[in-house]
Amino acid sequence: MNGSRTDLAVEAARRLSLSRDIEGAERRIDIIESAQLEMADITISTTAAADTIGRPKGRYITLKALDSTFENYCPCFAERVKVLAESLRDLAGGAERVLVAGLGNRHLTADSLGPLTVDGIFATRHIMRLSHELETGGLTEVSAVETGVLGQTGIESTEQVKALCEAVRPDLVIAVDALACWELGHLGRTIQLCDTGISPGSGVENARRELSRATLGVTCIAIGVPMVVDLSSAAEMIFDRPAPEGSERMTVTPASADRLVRSAAAYISEAINQAFQPTLTPEELRTLV
């Protein structure tokens, strides 16, 4: 499956059977019973390991729902948001000024994760800068933007976010985008966080300029959920044989994509809010959005 299209480090690692030792790559898998999650934590520390696995050096945290999907009405919702928020804080390293960038096309269901997540972000930069009567000492400065896509705006997402970085001077950029995978079991039920940034559209062979420390000048955490699957790669996995030579590559999304993407956006936006506004309760945060 050398031509497989996936944005998930766990899939790239599984393809290489990372259960064997690869120098420069470490993996830990934990089961979090209270949240019904499997957490895979992969760290790629050398260029050789990055070349072997096909992912940039960095840390990748993948949370997979053990029940069905990341439904926002499941009994584990609060626990799952807590785990996601803790993972995000772990990668963020104490950032005090955060810019959340929602990548993708709001009008295309499978690509609307970023914009829908931005809808749920508690932005505080304007409050902290303009209000002189409120006590804002416990707040983290958060700003948010929906970038749209090149075909809508004529501007690369990286160009927009870089310009905003120069204006708002964040310590951290969080880029939220829909991902592609080749394992059907990951569709809508897996959230990946990494500190390597992201190349929008790379999973569907429409890669744009990456958002990363190299292009933005600040740490960039990418958060995403697989919303499309490479059908040829999925078929190869199911039937354990290559797709017929010359077969057309197809990227498909589940019939329940609308529900899945909204649920995933609710998890991610609440986790970002809780990660960076720890002095407020989840209930208080919901009333402020």
C-alpha cells in the first residue's frame, strides 16, 4: 500500500508494523476505561525514522473511541473532552496566547470540521484588550479564524495564518482540519493531535503549503478527525490484496458525515476551551460561546 493516502500516524506506523523496533520511534498505547478511549502516543525523534514512517519528526497523540463514534451525547462525553484537553495542554507547553485556525470549506460537509470548531471557540483576545472593568487575569488570550479554502478566497491558508501571527503574536497556533484515512474503523471515531503542523489537503492529493513552525515561526499543533477514506486503500486492507491495476482512485465519506463532523467539532472546541481557560467550568464556557 505504498500509494495509500492517510493523515494518521498510527496507520502509517501499523503499515510498517511498528511493534518491531524502529530506531528513533517510540510508541505507547493506553486504554482509558473511564472515557472508553484508546490512546496511542507516537514520538518520532530522528530523520531516519521520519523517512521510514513517512511522517515528520514530532509527537502524535491519537484518541480512538472504543464504543462507536465521538457522539456528543454519549455518557463519556465529559471524560473524553477532559482527556483531549489534557493531551492538548501537554503539547501546548504553557502557551499564553493562542490562535485557533479552522481550515476547510464550511459548505462541504466532510471538509467542515475546522469552521464548525471555530464556531464553538471562546475567543478572549478582544475582551482582554478592550475591557478595563472585568477581571481577566485568569483568562488565556485566544483568537480564532476560519480561513476558508483557496478556491473561495484566492489566498492560501498559510498566508492568512502567517499574516495573523504577525498581527496577534500568538505563542501557539492550533490548526483544525478534516483528515483522510484508509482504515474504515477510524472514520469519525479517531482524533489525532500532533506538534508537527499540517499540510491542508495532503490526504486527498491536494496538498497546500504547510502550517508549521518553519512557515509560521511559532509552534503549530494540528488537530483532526478522519472524515474521508481512500477507497482503494480500504479495499486493499479488507481483502488483503492490491487493487486492480489501473483502477480509479476514489475518496469517499460516510452517509452519517453531517452528524459525525458536528459531534467531532463539539469535542474539539470544548477541549480547546477547557485546555486554555482552566479557571472556568465547562458550564460557564458553554454560556460564553
